[in-house]
Amino acid sequence: MANLLQIEKPLVSVNWLHQHIDATNLVVLDGTIPKVSQQKTDAKFEEFQIPNARFFDIKKAFSIQGAAFPNTALHPKDFEKEARKLGINKNSCIVVYDTHGVYSSPRVWWLFRTMGFTNIAVLDGGFPAWKKANFPIEKKQIQDVELGNFKASFEPEKLINLEIVLESVKNRSKQVVDARSKGRFNATEPEPRKEIRSGHIPTSTNLPFSSLLNNIELKSKEDLEQLFKEVNPDSKEMIFSCGSGITACVLALGASIAGYKEMAVYDGSWTEWGSLTHLPIEK
């Protein structure tokens, strides 16, 4: 049992993963989804994976199918069932990556955190950084795994709904931070989903998720601390929002590294807020 890995931080390097790749309880997850703007030609990495990686299907397996808004998180019992199908156990140590660098992998990390599971980290730089380091890769394949015994212990305050966001906006008790681009936040560029209004949630501040990155990797702890200080000078509890709940989790990752503890992700994000015409917006 001495070889059971325990992760203390929300981010690990490719060197760390390479060093621990044979650990008994290690599970490597590929949490890639296409970017909203992604063209087919961008998807060249998708033929390959880190050896023995298992695909965490955010869109089909780990979102409610037919929900009103995209990427709506599963109910805890359904999440538990899907995680077990991936061979994930109570004592697993999970490292999750994506093929963009750091884009959708934090969503997987945050979903597990929401389910009370903490022995998980995001791979800094993702698959591009792994490939750049010349570590082994293999053709993408479905892994044959035994059913796991993962147990969900839901923490609802980490993944919140519209009512809580509305209440926070009304009494200004929490700081809403929006991960979308400056253009989308200020309504100077259109939303990718044409039926959704442009603008932002009143009282929210803008911190584009890309500003947390140096190319494909996260910025330093000091840089992240500074960024969050600028958008949340009063050190309030933060609610992270984005287009559809994916890149808000990049902000949650960055805030965790910067030492913040009190935070939540608004699951419906701008797709929900911008769709509901009775809700107030700012531009």
C-alpha cells in the first residue's frame, strides 16, 4: 500500500506525472472537449493520448442529456455511477489533462471536488506539454477497466444555480467573476450561440481565463494572486461564470492555487443568464 499516491496541490507538472506514472492507484483522465471556436484541423492531438489514459466524456457521459443548457452537471448518484464505469475508486489518485493545454481539464477537476473527492490534480500544460517533453504517447484507445467503488459526497455550495447568483448580485455579498473574453463581457463581440444576449451579469468583473495562462501553462502563484486581487479587491467569496461552465473552472483552479478557499462555479453561466430575457444585464 506504500505506493498509493496522494496529491496535495491542484496542479502537477508533466515531470511529476512521468515520475509517478506506474503508481498503483493512479488514474489518468483525458477531459478534452473541442473549443467553441475550434475547427476540425485543430484537433490533430486527438489521435494520441498519454499511455493508459481513460476518456472522461464531459459532453455525453458527465452532463445531463437534454438539459436546457449545455454541460449541466450530473446528479451525484449518476456521477458516481459514471465514475465507477471509468474504474475510479475511493483511493484513486487522478490526474486530468486536455489536448489544448489548460482548457476543459479544470472542469473535470472541479466536478470531482464538487463530489467531495480531493485526490485529483490538473496536468499543467496538458497533452501539448507532455508531448513537448518527449514522454511516451500511444494511439487513442478505450481502456478495459474493472468497475470502481467511487463514492460521491456532494458539496452543493461548490456548483451553484441561478437563484444563488441572483441573491448574491442583489445583496453584493459575493463577487461574480466572468471568464469570457473582454469582447464578450463588454458586448463588443457576439456570443458564439446566436440566440443568447450579449453583455454580462450586473456587478460582475471580467477575468478572461486566457489571462491566467502563459501560452499552455498556468502563470505563477504570485501572478495569479495579483490577478484575483484586481478583480476582487475586497476578498469576497467568489462565484465564477463563463459561457457554459467550462472555463469558469479554469478560474476556480487559478484561485485555488492563489490560496482562495471560498468559491463556487455557476453551472448555467452566461448561456443560462443571457437566455432568460427577464434577467438584468450590463454592457
